[in-house]
Amino acid sequence: MTGILAIDQGTTSSRAIIFDQELEPLTSGQNEFPQIYPRSGWVEHDPEAIWQTVMRSCRTALDQWGGSPVVIGITNQRETVIVWERQTGKPVYNAIVWQDRRTAETCDELREAGLESEITERTGLLLDPYFSASKLAWILRNVPNAGAEAACGNLLFGTVDSYLIWRLTGGQRHVTDVTNACRTMLVNLDTGQWDEDLLKQFDIPRIMLPDILECADEFGITDATIFGREIPILGVAGDQHAAAIGQACFEKGMLKSTYGTGCFALLNTGSERYTSRNRLLTTIAFRLRGQTHFALEGSIFVAGAVVQWMRDGLGLIENASETASLAAESDTEQQLYIVPAFTGLGAPYWDADCRGAVFGLTRNSGPKEFARAALESISYQTRDLIEAMKSDMPESDDIILRVDGGLANNDWAMQNLADQLGVPVDRPTVTETTARGAAYLAGLQSGLCAEPASFATSWRLERRFIPIIDDSVRNAGYAGWKDAVRRTLTQDRLPEVAGQHAIKESNCHG
């Protein structure tokens, strides 16, 4: 049987899934790795732990299957920065994770210097610590001799995909794909290549950067010692782009939202590059066969992580799945709001300095009410994104949302999402769409899988969640959310599109 190995390297764990030629999952392996928090707002990973968990996950999936994959596809956490020695492969510092906020002051200084508009025009991104450029610059400035060694060509930079490809190919290939590259804040969207002016601005040597390829391309061949034989790596995409591909969102106006540690919504805008008026990101959705599709993206830093916080931080639950039954049994008369700004708020606020807060506590607030507020916070944040997208691209007003990720399996959360958005929410039969997208890219390049239009017909609906509450009810809840956010922000960053009128209607007083 033909098998495609999809490596899905995420923020908290590494997974490997074997798909058949029809892109049905056969076997899988998954291993978590430690999160490192050196200081408040700092988040790091051990690159060796990433590599070892990827290898263990691949071996588990392969052992269960008993075969040998024909091709490999890779998808990964984006924006996370790794710098390693060209000769030895040894990282010079821990991976600085996309959630990390240590460069907030640097970004503020660049913003005060009037550079944000130029950066946004070139890259489609906002000047924020979320993206790779300021993290990479931090390593070059703060790790002894790193800047000089990089300038001499002795150090390499990569997002996680590049690092894995380099290791898998025995150091023979230093490449990335366009979706990962465009999230570094160093790529010009018009050319799809590294921007020399931005490299100079951040003092980053071009010699340490990987070559940029399409999403389905020749990324390299694995060293024979790793899997017992050489295997071509033929597909790569950042996790959110891979999820959009796995959801078959190939046409303009299609929208997906992935619920993992964070939440990321991508709206395909076709060949047209939209500039957001509501602090969303303009990004490359994918590039296939020389054709580039753009997207508007909204990034939520904390989605599923708020449930992890309830489990690991507060000890209110033992398993994430408990939140559905707890929320269903909660006291609906209580108006409890959790604003999970553990590392700041993402789109459309982009406030790196605010921190989480809880509003509306009463003597009767307990685990059930916390569970409901945690899940509702995900719906409210998604509505923030969708409202902004509708404003930026009015023709997207009549939408259906396709969802995936671990939290998509929570029926209560998905029904609440449909209720709060006021639109249908579709859950596919295969919710591992990120890995499926990576597998499809490798299959497409190898000829195992059909062209996008044909692949789209294979998408299957498992359940559609239809809104069942009145607009007045959902808008009242959203008004309280906006008021809670306003109280949490370090400055007035509430965008007009996100419902300023609703704030005035709120009766939530904290």
C-alpha cells in the first residue's frame, strides 16, 4: 500500500501520520515536549527535543504501519526561530517560539521611528514580536559572537521546517517554503523573496537564510540512515496554510479556522492582495504551479491553551474533554468573561503588553462557569476576526466556516461558535487537516494525488453546526466581551469594526 508520511511539528507536540493515497489516515504517533519559560512573556523550545520527538513520532507511525513511505510532507509551527552552526548543526540558542514577547520594546522603537507602515506595505504583516525578524535579530545581538559568525556564513537561520529539512537531509539542504518565509517579516509579498532593505533594517545577513521554494516542490532527500532508505521531501507549508489546503480552501472567499494552542483563521482572497483596514494580516495562502493565492489572516494567541490553563494552572479539570459537559451544566445567569491574554492579544488588537483577566466573578462562580467562559472566549475572539474580515472583504459576507484542530471535536464549543458568529460551522470527517494538507502537497508533487480542483471534491462533512440563538442574545454576550477586552488592553486599541456600539450597550461592570 502506498503511504505518505506527514510530519506535523506543533507548538506543544510533534506528530507523524501515515496517509494512504486517498489521504485517509492510517497510523500515527505523537510526543509532547517541554515548554521553557525563562522569564515572563518569554517562550522557548529545545531544538533537540523538537527533533527527537519528531523522530519518535515517525518511528511509532511507521512501526504501526509496517511499510515504507513513498514521500514526505512537512507542516510546522510558524514564526519560531532557530539558529544553528553550519558545520555541526548545533543550535546556538533555544528556539524562540512564536508566542514569545521579549522583543516588544524593539518593535515599539521601530514603530516610533515610523517604520511600521513600510514594513506592512512590503510584508503584509504588522510590526510585532510575533514574527520571526525581531527574534532572529535578538539572537544575533545577544548570543556571544553570533552576529559575527552569521556574517561570516557560519550560522544558519530557519523556521522549524528548515531546521527539520536540514536534519533530515544530513545537512544537504537549507530551504523553506513561501508560506513559512512570508511569516518572518523579511519577505516582500510582491516578489515572494527576501527583502534586502528589511534585512539591512534588522541587521540580518542574507547568507544565513534558506532558499524559498513553492509549497509542492523538491525540498530534498532524506539521509538513508534515518528511515532505512532515501525518501524525497516534496511538500512543505506552515501549519495554518497546510490546514487551509487540507480543508480544500482553494477558492477565493473560502474560510477555515484552526483551533489548537492558538486560533488562526485564513480567508482565501485569491490572486488579489487585500490590505486590511482592521489590523489583520495579509499573507500568502499557498503557491502551487507558479500561482500565488493570498489570504487575510487573524491570529489568536490563546485558544486551546486556555483549556490547558484550566487543567494545568488551576487544576479545575483533569482532561480537556470535561469542559463540554461542565459548560453545558453552568449557570447561564452568570456573565463570566475570561480574556486569555497570557502573552498579549493578537488580531485585531495587537497589544503585546496586556495580560489575562477575569471579569464578572461572583460567589457562585465555579469550575462550570470557568469552563463555559473559557470556551466562550474562543468564540468571541473568532468573532473579532470574522467581523474584521467581512469589513476588509465585503464580498465574503455570506460565509460558512470550516473548522479543524483538537478543539473542533468539542461539540459544545463548536455550537457556541456557530451561535456567536451567526453562521454555519462545518466540521470535516478528518479533523487532522494540517497533516492532511502536508500530505497532499507531497502527493501532488509526486503525482500520487489529483490537482486541487479534484482534491476539493474529496472533502467530506462530518457535522454542520447551525446557529440556534437570537441575534439579541449573541450580541449582548459580545457586548460584554468587548467591555472586558477594553478593560484588559494597555491602551485604547478597540477597532471600530469590532463593535464599538456594542460596548455602550454592555452592562458588565467587572
